[in-house]
Amino acid sequence: MSRVLIIGAGGVGQVVAHKCAQVPEVFTDICLASRGIDKCRKIASQIKRKIETAEVDADNVPRLVKLIRKFKPDVIINVALPYQDLHIMDACLETGVDYLDTANYESPGNPDFCYKWQWVYGEKFRKRGIMALLGSGFDPGVTNVFTAWAQKKHFSRMDELDIIDCNAGNHGKPFATNFNPEINIREVTGKGRYYENGKIKYVEPLSVSRTYDFPSGIGPKKIYLMYHEELESLVKNFKSLKKARFWMTFSDSYLLHLKALQDVGMTRIDEVEYKGMKIVPLQFLKSILPDPASLGPLTKGKTCIGCHISGIGKDGRKLKYFIYNVCDHQKCYREVGSQAISYTTGVPAMIGAMLMVTGAWKKPGVHNMEEFDPEPFMVKLKKHGLPWKESFLE
């Protein structure tokens, strides 16, 4: 029925390849491409059905265009680095192919990530008659759809939104990140931001925290206020929101090591000179930290990610509501060879692409997840490994 080109062969790319292969009635042909062809071949060898592999530098638009014209995909799933989003979007424009990613563009020299760089592509994509679906991971992604679902099904007005991300898993390493270390550390060390009464408010990194009691036996965990890109699109598309925040859990070991690394300059993103060479300390640190894809067999425990929303219900009464998913690291590893962080990002990427190629979500231009009917996506989440639950709170 459709051909899919997956760009990126890290932990998320591995999940996307496995999950696309599980629905041959939708994705009849699959190509996995990355700068590291050996990684692509290793993933392909895990999958029972045949998938193609290719070597490509996602920063090189002419080579991307050449690969796209050779494979002729109906959709491109971008799970490479956020630095490469615009290059891949440029290649999609040149070749007339639909685009999907899981994280917004980020400049290598500036960690102040936002959607403006991609939103300006909207008119170009509309004129070309192609679609870009931004942030089809979990957060962003599923959290956007959860919010749209809450608005459609339960709220006449949403006033406050708290997106809460808990990783209660343990990989046994003193310090490791569950997704790309460079991107992870840039996010965590940046200033916290949230929206209140139409304005952005800033706080020092990880300076605001509280305890949240998570379901499914996870229990109370300390959560820290951070900035995450879905807040930007959600306050734009749900204008009744008076406050919108994002929270994440971190282990004491992670925070202790991160502070030490910051104190000695290892999280810097500017170049320094070392033995006559220019290096970026954070990129060097990334090279010696554990590969997130290697954490699958080691990580035990669960994740819980959801949206806590308050406002006025359909009946005109005050309503507090929590919608969430709980995912087990070891269960994910048994299915696709990856831990739950990669799984919860990769499954929604596949579902978003599925809805695009089947026409359930189809509109030229550049769009965020909450702009579409949440119903088909919510149905697919339960079918493809990410069941969700709802709680109506006192």
C-alpha cells in the first residue's frame, strides 16, 4: 500500500522499523537509512520480513534527494537528530514527499529550541501539496493528542495543563541517558519555561519541583519543571489554557553526576581547543556515555507519561482529569529489543505515518498533532502497544 523511508538508526529508529514491519498491509516497503549503515543492517537482521537499508548523511540535501528519488517513499519518518529536521524537510519539498518527525528543530549552536523554524515551512508545503506532521512521538506527540482528546470528550473549557513524564526505570549505570545524550543534556540544563496568562515565564534549571503520586505501583516521585516544545503548540491551539507546564522525574544519581559535569564544563556546547583541535565538550561527552540503544536489556521498571488537566467539564462543573500511559521497559525489550523510552517515541511515529498514508490525517502544510481528530490515533495506541487510562479526580 505504501512505502516508508525511516531516517535514523538509533534506539527510536529501531522501534519504528520493527513497528512498521508489523503492519505489512500498510507499509509494504521499508527502507532504513542512516550515516551508520552497519546500525541499519543490524536492525534489519532482527526483523523477520525483508527491509532495505541505505547509507545517507541527513545533513546533505542532494544525497537525501538522490535516495528519496531512488526509493520513492510515500512518507519519510525522521528520527535522526533534531539538528537535521530542516535539511530533511528541504529534501521533502524538492521531491514532493510527506514528512514526519518526533522532535522540533534545534540549532547546534543554540539550545533555545522552538517550532518557528518549521512553522515557516507551512506555505511551502501547502503549495507543494505535501504534509509535515511535527512531533509525532510521546512528548511531544501523544501528550498533544491526549490534550485534544480531553477537549473533545470531557471539557467545555480547559484551564490548566500539566504534562508529567516519569521514568521509574533503572539501568544500573551511574550516569546514562535514555535518549540521545547531547539532546537530553541540552534540554535538562536549559532554563525552565512555562505559560501563564498568555506569557512565558522563566525559572532557573530544575529549580522548581514537587512530589507527584504516580499510578500502577510507581508511587510518589519528585518531578521537576522543565520546558518542552509541545507547550508552544498547545497554548497556540487551545487558547483557553491559562497555565501550561511540563514536569519530568530524575534520579538522584543522574542529578548528582549532571551537576558535576556542568561544574567542570563538560556540558558546554561551544568549541574549545584540545591539542590543536576544536571540540565541543558535550559532543565529546556523548561519545563516551553509554549508547541509549544499549540500555534495553539492562533497564527494568516502568514509565508513566500523561496529562493532568483541570477546567470546566461538558456538564458545566469543575473537572480535574488525568490521562496517561504506563509502559514496562522489559516488555518493550522483549518485543522490539529497545527500552520503553525509545518504544514510547517510536510507536507514535509509526502510528502518525500510518494515519498519513491511509488518509485519516491528511492535509497539506505543516501541522502539530493536536490539529487533527484524536479518535483514530487513540484507537491505534491501544492496538499497537501503548494502552492509555483515564482518571477523574476529586
